[in-house]
Amino acid sequence: MNSKIKEKPKVELILETAGEVFAEQGYNKATIRDICKRSGVNLAAINYYFGDKERLYLTVLKYYRELAIQKYPLTFGINETDTPEEKLSNFIHTFICRFLEEGKTALFGKLLAREFTESTGALDVLVEDFIRPTFIKLSSIIREIMGNKSPDKKVELCAMSIIGQCLYFRNARPVVFRLRHKEGYTDKDIKEITKHIINFSLKGLVNN
Amino acid sequence: MNSKIKEKPKVELILETAGEVFAEQGYNKATIRDICKRSGVNLAAINYYFGDKERLYLTVLKYYRELAIQKYPLTFGINETDTPEEKLSNFIHTFICRFLEEGKTALFGKLLAREFTESTGALDVLVEDFIRPTFIKLSSIIREIMGNKSPDKKVELCAMSIIGQCLYFRNARPVVFRLRHKEGYTDKDIKEITKHIINFSLKGLVNN
DNA sequence: AATTGTTTCAATCGATTGTTTAATTTATAT
DNA sequence: ATATAAATTAAACAATCGATTGAAACAATT
């Protein structure tokens, strides 16, 4: 009757809502009831379309992964003609954007950032498909900066330092916001943080 | 009858067990049933002695806080005669030990580290009583190294970078262990990590 | 129009959780 | 010894969650 407007397929609707809920609440705290309510679908819809909660979550990951890798190509915004320092800057900047931007394109990054501290059964696959390649990419940049003679272990530790800084100010937001007496990050905050992490890390990588 | 051996008071027994369970599982995943089972007490004991789960958790925090501040004086192992760089080294070393050591003295640190990424209702108090003082202490050391002219914001960001590195390799263990194809940290690992974070951060703080 | 397959729905199941109760046991004090 | 209080227990309660059911509504096909 009101069919002039083509309704969004229910599966897609659920996936989008579920992605937001999982990113907000984490896998465990997110409830099927909440997702269904926000989607305006019946409680049984998720089990009908996806089987169970876990398979919904896996489908959500696949769904947003597509959006993510299509917006952020695997190059991490890095040109091979860039200097190593430029490459690291771009890497850090891109890495932070991937879980900080508003909108759907950053949802995969948010879900991924959660897996670091609240792992689910999907972590094994996520590590091999995304996290390890990201670390390898970062490690290669670090090696360019530090020189080929740098031992693997040292490179690995430096990669941890960089990722650790980035994830801290996302995952430890409850503490950060209280310390600052200020809720949320402004765009200016994010720019400053990004710039700081780049500077701090570039200096940290200097060989002595 | 068998009263030659003085039994440990039940309240204390529950507190110790509960601390371990909360540190292992986090507040939400820890169940009263599990704590009671491990303590060998009846299911109703916790509500009888502590009222409810939340007040048990708060009491656990207070209990282990005592052990912690008595083992780790608020000085963070820092002598005022140390150089600023030595102070930072000692701070990072102490900070990491506080949530990595085995045994009961590190339990408060483990609970605190959890609050960064899985906050509970206790976070507000914990921030004011422990986390903020720790940041202030760290900030004062950073200021000594970077010079008095350094803007507050810059010092704050550097403190975040240092804490972020330390917490990463504790809270992101699921990912780290998979990346390394190795479960757990050896004492050697911990020493290397600590040494690395100290070096990386000292270089990051250098003014240019 | 009848049949078939798909989707939607309210209702409910089964398991887990924090919490409470009411009865019993143990300890303490008079 | 007896009375009172404290501690302990098994059982159940209430709320929440993921999952399932079976009937109804809808769409598509024959």
C-alpha cells in the first residue's frame, strides 16, 4: 500500500543496528532484545535470519569489514614514495580514524578495538585476517625507520608501543574523560592526540 | 573440636577468593555462585556478610588497597635524589609490577587495570583516590624531564602515552599472545617489555 | 483459487543470575 | 541449663537472557 517507498531489507536493517549495539555495548552486554527493539523487528527475527547471536555477530563483522576495506584500502593511506616517517604518520592517522570517526565506516574499527580487551570467539579469525597484517605493515614501517639491523623483538615491542598508545585513548575513555572532567573527544582533541602520538613515537623509534 | 587450628574468618576468606575471581573474570562475568563455591561457603553468605555483589566488590577493593599501599608506598619507589630519568624508570617499573606480579599484592593493580576498559560503579572513587594521583605523580616526573615551560596539555598527552603502553600489554593479552603464538609472559618477557617502555618513553619525552 | 514456501508474531521454554526466605544449627550470654 | 543472638543451610524467588515454538499473515507459483 505505502509501497512507493522501497523498504530496507530486514536483514540489512538488523545488521546495521546490531553493529551499532555491539560497538556500543560489547558482545556480552548487547542483547538480542535491544537489537530487535531498535530495529523494530520481532524478537524471533534474529534467530530466524542468523541462527543465533554468535552467528549474527560474525555476520556483522563480515558486513562492516566490507565497508571498512572499501573506504580504507589496505595500504593504510601510504604511498611507497613517502618517507618512512611520513608512512608512520599516515599509518597512525589512518589507524586512529578507523575507530574514531562517526558513521558506519568506523564501526568495524570500533568492533576490532573491543576485541583487544573483550575478546569473543571471533578473535582468532580477526587476528589472522586483520590484526596480524596490520602489525606486519606497521613493523615494516618501523624497520624502515630503525634500520634493517634492528632485531625482530625490538621492532615488535615498538609496534606494541604505538598500537598501545592509540588503543588507550579509545578503550580507556571512561578514565580519560574523568581525568579531564570532560566527556567525549572533540575534533580538535583527536587532531592533537594523533599529532602527539606521531611525534612521541617517531622520537621513540630513534636509534641511539 | 578440631579447634587447635585457628580457622580463617569467613569474611576474610570470601574477600580473598572474590578478589581473585574479580581479577580473573571481571566484575560482570564473576558470579556469586563461583565465589561461594571456591570459598567453600554457602550461596547466601555473601549477601549475609556484604549485602550484595556490588558492596562485596567495593569491600574487595578496599581490602586489597590496604595490601597494595602497604607493599607499594605512594612514592612509586622514587627517591627525590634520583635523576628525573631514574624517577621515570622506577615509576614505569613499579607501575607494571603493581599489576603483573603473582600473589595477592598485585591483585589491586589487576582490578584497577580492569577498570580502565571495563568500568564499574566504583570508577569515580578509584579515579580520584588512585588513578588521578598516579597521573599527577607521573606528570610531575614528565615535567622535570621536559622542562617547566612544557604546556599542561603536552604533559598530559605524554602521561597517556606511557600509561597506554603499560596497560596495553596487560589488557590486550588475548591479542598479544595470539600474535606471538605464545601464551603468557615469562619473567624475561616482562623485563624486556619494561625496559623497552622505559627506553621508548624516555626518547619520546625528549624536546626538540 | 488453491497450494506452497516465506516471513512475522506472541508466547514460552530453559538456563543463569543476583537475591531472599525460613528453618536449622551453632555460639554466646545470663 | 536456658534463652537469646549469630551464623549457616537448602530451597526458592524474580529478573534477564538466548533460544524455540506453532500459529497466523503474507507472497509467489501453479
